Amino acid sequence: MLESYAYVFLFSIISIVFVTIVTIVPRILSPKGLGEKKLTTYECGEEPIGDAWIQFNVRYYLVALLFVAFDVEVFFLIPWAMVYKNLQGLIFWLEVFLFLAILVLALAYAWAKGVFEW
């Protein structure tokens, strides 16, 4: 029993040492001087034109959040699709339809709020 905990402890120690080495070694070996070239913006080999600060419309963020939400939904639907042949009961279908109904309601709410109107 304690042997399995020893493996977890050993793996944790090795992981911490590895992360520490990977973090500290580049700091030691990297060049330290900040020259004029290092402080400039690199933009495809060309000198940057104009200001780099651009304010995006909040609609882009809303669409991105909806994309992430529906991407996560697919992540949860894949296991159900994988065990489809094994689970033919009513509870299985109720779970799937309830999950999809909640997602459809979220989509309808976003649509009603005008997220998709540009």
C-alpha cells in the first residue's frame, strides 16, 4: 500500500525538480543586455507602423465565449456518443436531451440578447 504512495511521491519530486531546472537554466544562460533592438516590436520583419493598441469590439469576446462554451459541450457529448450502443435506456436519453436543451436555451438567450447581430 505504501509502495504506491512512494511512486506518487517520487514522481512528484521528479516533476518539481524538472520544472525548476527548466525554469532556472534559461534564466542563467540567456543574454542579459537589453539593447535598442530588443525593445522594439518585431512585426514580420518590417518596422511597425502606428500604434499597437487597438480596442476590439466587445462582440468579438462574446462570440469567443460562446465558441468556448459550445466547444466544451462537444467535449461532454463525445463520451455519450462513444457508449451509445451500450446505453439504450430511458435515463440515457433523458440525460442527453436535458443537456442539449440547456445548451439550446443558452443559444436562444444569446440570440435574444443580440450577440449575433453585427
